[in-house]
Amino acid sequence: MTTYNIGVEATMQVIGGKWKAIILCHLRNQTMRTGELRRAIPQITQKMLTQQLRELEDDGIVARHVYQQVPPRVDYCLTDRGESLNEILTAMCKWGEHNIHERQACGEAIELIHEDEVLGIPQK
């Protein structure tokens, strides 16, 4: 039996860590292939991406679709359960972008390469 002291523990067990929320934010807008995710998240290794996707799939957050063709094609998308995280993910993106803009306004040398289209903020 698993025991949690507070609900956020259960959330963080599923989406916690350095990469999972980032992967989910990308999949929130579209189905993506592994190579597309690697290009969207250049700092992640192939091994770590594969591991994180497997864990998200095991938790029922991400669905993996394999197409029987040569060469094999595999893509990933959010499941209905994964889609239920969209509000949380959007809030996290919005907070992060606001934080970056505040830090820039204070003179910090910080760059945001890609702003989230879901938030209705124009691209730079």
C-alpha cells in the first residue's frame, strides 16, 4: 500500500523530475515522434528521453503508437489521463514565463527561446 501525506506527492510521483513536465508540455499541443521530441528538448539524451517516455506510458499519461512500416515509425501523444494535466502544465508554463520576464526586467541576462502558444503570448 502506498501512502501519501499530501496530494501533490502523488502528482510529483507521476510528473516529477527534470524532464517529464517538459515532455508533457510539448505533447500537450501535438503528437510527436521521438526525434521531434529530441529536437524540441536538445539537452535531453536519447536514453533519458526513452526512459521518461516509458515511465509516462507505464503511468497511463502517454500513449505510444507503433506503425508497421519500414522504417518503423513511433509517435507519442497524451492519453485522456495525460490531457487531464493540461491545466497544471499551462499554469506551470505561464508562471515560468512570467518569472523569466520579471527577471529580465530586473536586468538578469536570461533568455526564453520559445513562448507557449497556448498562453496566447506572441512568439518572439
